[in-house]
Amino acid sequence: MQSIYKILIFSFLLIVAAFSLMWYKIVYLGFPLLQDKTENIWNIQAKITFNSKYKQSGVVSLTLPSKQNGFLIINEESSSPNYGYSVQNVNDVRKGVWSKRELQRGSQVLYYSIDIIKDRYSKVDPQKEFEQIIYQEDVSTPIMVAGKSILNSIYEKSANATTFTSLLIDEFNQKDPSQSTKLIRNNFMKNDIQKRDTLLKMVDYMGYKVRTAGALYLEDRKRNVDLVPMLEVFDKGKWQLFDINKGRISNNSHIFIWQRGSQFLLEAEGVSNSNVKFSITKNIVPARNAALVKDVKNQSALLDFSLFILPNETQNTFKFLLLIPLGALVVVFMRVFVGIKTSGTFMPILLSMAFIETELLPGIVMFIVVVTMGLVVRSYLSYLNLLLVARISSVLIVVLAIMAFVAIMSEKLNLEYATSITFFPIIILSWTIERMSIIWEEDGAKEVFQQGTGSLIVSVLAYFAMTNQTLSFITFNFPEVLLAVLGLTILLGRYSGYRLSELYRFKTMVKE
């Protein structure tokens, strides 16, 4: 009994370990369980245009996005022919800097693009993020004199920084505002940039932590758009995002923040009419590829010891080899639990592997033809009284000749699948024919038919298990599932009850 408990515990631990590793890869590393699952990779391109004079030096710098919650930058590229390019940190802000000693006359274009992917485990500590220095207007200026009554009224109705900012934005978006609101809106909010800066100063005046942001809504096929001016207010331990025309954004998973703070988005020296526009494109990729990209970027330790670090040719080999345990599980189940007889223990697995290359129906037909012809030849060799090794070798040569003959005839008859007969395991077929011949002599043709039919049935079931696209995808991407297969195989190996075939065999002993 103690041995049984040890086996049950060992098998249970193997199965738990397999599903625990799978759960970790699915939840934390983003690996998909199904092959058809896809994920979006967003390409954002900044197009910088400017005019230049002949033989004059120029420097152009663009504020670059930094790490942020919910997104992972997986690729950065700069297209700047004949320009020097470098990335510099200026006051903790990343900037891409293009430079050239002598500019060509006329309009110039520079490109900078990034690929981003959603990653819920990409986190930034809000306490370590910078706070914007705001140059506040003097309290006697018109903006503050007119805004005091508005701020005091909204402050009484609000409960915290989030509700205060929401009410303030709503106040300046009303269709029929008050006289003070209309005065500020008409004089200090002539465009979105002015509106954002005015709101920034009013929120800061009330003592709340606030900063500006330039963001992009992630929508496919957007061309030549500007950054959307937004505000971020620190409240409840994190920065709350606000659209100055729509109010608080509770779900910002579709918004990418390119710039934060009061630094200029684009700065240029030695050129004129500089401008930057953005374009957004959505690329749909398999979720597994997206997960691999994120794991490489995040330097996941588990990925360093996975099959994905192998060369592609070796990976393709393992895709096929990892299916064999599934076929072995089918063989164990059919022989131990169902009770089907097979010719040889693992001959059905080798047959199913051959069927994968030859297709199922042509493979079955070719197997029957080769074994039948081999049995006929083997029956003749039995009259020669050869030794075992010589007899097996003779059968092997004959089987090879039969396979060559079938391949030649199939080519003549334009039977495409039959030419794949070379994938059949020659040695195993030779031993199978020898074994069937001995069984025929000792137990008769019925036993040979039962074992041959059983081998075909089990090999067909193993074929369906090994060619299932979902199982194939899971075994390669989650090779730890083989631990669960091992656990199930060990449990089946301890089964000593009646087989299903025996229940049918002894059914006459059961009284109605």
C-alpha cells in the first residue's frame, strides 16, 4: 500500500508541476494556449520636416518616449541618411539628436519610429516619476483674478485631486458657461495647447501635483496627426490621466504617452519651419511571437533555457519528437486499459510517425501490402531452415525490395503519396513480419489478424493524437506538459483491474 501511495503522490506532483509551469508561462509570460490567438504590435512613426540653407550646420532634437505603464517599447529605429544620430539624456529626458555639418538647401525629412506592445507587467513606480516645475502666474494677473471664484466654487464640490480636475475640465467644456469661465476661455484658451497650460496652472494653484502630457490614441491607419495635449494629476498613489476635452480617462490601455513635462517636443538649430507629425499602424502577429519578443526584452530567465534558443532546424526536429510521448500514452492506454493486442510494443508509434509523412489512408494501404507480401516470402524462407539472424536479414532485404517495387509502381501510376513509402521503419517491419510468421505457425492466422488489426487501430489513434494542431502547439510551446504525460503513464502502469476487452470477453458469465 505504501508503494501505491508513493506512486500516486509522485504522479500528482508531476502533473501539478506541469500545470504550474504552464500557468506561469500563460499568465506572466503571455504565452497563448491556442495557436490562433493574436496580438497587436503598434508602429508609431514620427516624421520631422524642416527647411535648410545651403552649407549651414544644423541640429534637430526630438523628445523620445520613456518607459511607461502597460506598454513595452520593443524596437526603435531612426531613418536619417547622411545625418549623425545619437540618443542623449537631457534633464532625465531622452532625446534623439540629428546633426549635420553642411545642410543641403531645401526641405528635409527625418524619420523616427518605434514598435510598442501592450504589456501589463511593464510598471513604473509613480513615486520615482518626475514632477513638472510649473511657472505660476502672479495672483494679480487676469487669469488668476477671474479664476479664483471658479476654483473656490469647484473646490467646495470636489473631494480630491481627481474629482477637482474632472469638475474643472467640465466647467470649461460647457456650452453655456458662466461669465468668468467665458472670459478665461476666450482669452487664455484659444487652442488646445493654451487650454492645457491654463488648466495646468489652475490645478497647480490649488496645491495638487499636476503635469502635462502629449499622447496618441492608438488607432490603425492614422496619418499626420499631432500629439493630443493631456494632463496628469497625482492622486490615490498614481498619476490620473485627463483629456482636456473629454475629462478623466479611466482606461488608458489605448493611449500611448509620447512626452511628459514642459520640455519642447521638437527643437531645431540652423533650420527653419521645423515640424513633427505622427502616423500609427497596427500589425497583427501571433500571440506566441509577441510573447517571445516581450520575454527577450524583459530578459526572462525561463526563456534562456527553452527550446526557442535552438536553431530553427533543431526546433523543427523537436516539434516532431515531442509528439512521440503522446503516441506512447495512447499505446499504454489502449494496451493496459482497453486490452488491444499489438504486434510489438512501440511498433504502432513508428507506424503513426510513418503515416504522418505518407498520409493516413495511403499509409495503411502500403503497410498492408508490404506486410502481406513479406509474409508470403517469409513462408517460403521457412522451408530453407535458415538460422534466425540470416532469416531476419533475408526478410529485411526482401522488405526493402518490396518497398522499392511499390515506390516504382506508384511513380508509374502517378500515385503521389505512395512514393513516401521510404518513411516506413524497415527494421521494425522486418521484425513484425518475422514475429507474425511465428505466431501464424504457433497460434494460427486468427491471432495474426488480431495483432495486425490492433496495431493498425492503435497507430491510427496515435496518428490523430500526434497530428492534432492544438496538441502539437501545446507540446512545443509548453514542453513541461510532458511531465503530466509521464504522471499519467505511471498511473496507468499501476492499473491491474479488468480491461475493457476482458469485460466483453466474460460478459456471458454475468447473470441477467
